[in-house]
Amino acid sequence: MADREQRPVMKPLVRDQARRMRSFEKRVFQRVSVATAVSERDALAIREMGCRDVTVVPNGVDLEFFTPAADATPEPRSLIFTGSMDWRPNQDAIAWFAAEVHPLLLETGDYRLYVVGRNPPSWMTEPGGLPGQIIVTGRVDDVRGWVDRALVYVVPLRVGGGSRLKILEALAMKKATVSTTVGAEGLDISDGRDIVLRDEPRAFVDAVTSLWADAARRTALGVAGRAMVESKYGWKGIARIQKEVWQTAIARRSAAGG
């Protein structure tokens, strides 16, 4: 994250925070016998810190709640990005989009990107902070209506860990999604079938405009994405995995006389 920090004065602070967090995590994971992680990448990192028994328990989605509205009518040439805007990787994502993607996308015509999430920093909301095509809503009562109104969901993340719950929510709502590779890290997902992955600004723009112009392709991605989430990220299946982890931990403690 320090390498992506655009404000030079903040780089030392971010590096120090990262160092302190790594030290804290290592101490914790060396003390536990069983751990869980939300992705294979995070599981590997935990094992490297000294905890050998790590089970991947992915983030899940409430499939009954996150479902597309039957009467949804998306706006033409519209995009949406959702997430807490006080999370630094999300801030970096919007800064990158505004600086690198926006100028190329604007060459193809006017558009709207809705940035939906709580606690946006002042540079996102103050006049002139972002291009006029990027609309920052702040906190909303129900994100589903905003997702329904956009043609394509975008994830321009460049840094971060864990798994991407917001992508899963968008896919559960059958929303065609364009993401960076980093943005989809931690997900058992297929580029071209469930989602479109593009890392360079021009390729990202080409993917977005192609989907805007192709309703059949958007529908196919949406259907495939929903099916993938149903098969791998529904809460019921994930709860079974978590229950097994707890049972294993309890059994080991009982066997050890704890």
C-alpha cells in the first residue's frame, strides 16, 4: 500500500503501520493452533507466519437479499463501484480510475460512474475533486437500487488483501463486472465466464465500452456470475465449513485436556 500512496508525506506512516501490523499478526498466529482465512493467498501468508492448520472459509453472500429487481432499468453508459470509502485501497482505486481510466473513457462519450459507500474523504466530495462524470453518493440506505441502475459494475482496485465481498454481491445481482486482477484476488472466478479482468487503463476502457454495447454479453456474464456465487459463496455452504473448523478446534482442545 505504501508504494501506491500518492501523497509523499504519508508514505513513511503507511510503511510503519504495515510493519507494525505484520509484527502483530505474526505474534498472534504463532499462538493459535487453528486459523481461518478468506482466501488461499491469505491462508498461505498465515502458514508462513507459523500457523500450519489453516482452512479457507470464504466470504459469503445473502443470496435472497442480493438479487436483481425484476423491473430494473439501468442507465445508458453507467458504471458503479461500491465499498467503504474510508478504506485506503478503495480511495486508491477511485484516484487511479479518475487519473488513468476516465480520460480514455471520456473519449468515447459522456458517462456516469456512481461511487457508493460511506465516509468518502473530502477530496472526493469537494468541488473539483473528481471529474463531473464521477458521482460520489456517500452512505446509502440500500445499495441494491444503485447497483440495479448501472449497466456495469467496476472494480479498479490495485492493492488489498482478503476476498472481494462487493464483487460477490454484484455478481449475485447478475451484474456484468469488469475488475482488475488484484480486485478479484481471493475469488474462485473465471475471466471471461463470470467476470472480465483487465489491468491496463486502455484494456479496462475497452472492456467497459464493449459491455455497454452488448446486452447479450452482459446478460450472459450476469447469469454465469450468479450461478458461480450460488455454487461457491452461499452462506449455507460456508457455514458448514466454519462449523467443521470449530468442531476440530474443540476436539483438539478436549484431547489436550484443555
